[in-house]
Amino acid sequence: QVQLVESGGGSVQPGGSLRLSCAASGSIGSISAMGWSRQAPGKARELVASITSGGRTNYADSVKGRFSISRDNAKNTVYLQMNSLKPEDTAAYYCNALISSPYLTNYWGQGTQVTVSS
């Protein structure tokens, strides 16, 4: 079974920074893409950022210029560097990975809470 474990969440003041990490482990054939989504209470889950195995990235308009996604293929780990955080960034952040294990399947982590407030 594939497992995704997130870390790095916490509380920060507006304008601060956090770095989230997500490590995939288990029966991994290959990872096509990894990404981060977030969900605030009462709101729909939204895609924040994604990165393909080739390094192509995509960002939600709301985080462009502030967030940066990267990955370490050797460690099967994806990172989300979050700068200039705003209160509206407050949400549970979820890692996902599109993995052939052996069939192409999207896996989700358990989530990590990010709270931005003064």
C-alpha cells in the first residue's frame, strides 16, 4: 500500500512562511505527478500546486508568486514553500500523488493544518 505522510504545518502570522513536506512510501512503481490541495471548513477542496515527474509546475492564481512547489524524486518527496502567507491561506493542506502501483491511482495524505492569523 502507498502512504503519503505530510509535515510542516502550523500557525504563522500574516506575511510569514512555512514549508510543507510530503513523502511517499510503499509499493511505488512510478510517480507521474504530485501536488498540494487545500480545504477550509465549509469550502470545497481546491488544487494549490502540482508538479509532474518532468518538473512542470502549475499554481492556483491565488498563490502565484507566493508559493513554490518542488520535488526530490530520489526521496519520493514533494515540498510546498509558502511565503507571504495571508489569513485566507488558512486551511487543511493535503498532499496527493498520481502513482502506478501497479495501476494508475491517485493517493492522498492525511492533511496538515496551516493557520495564518495575528
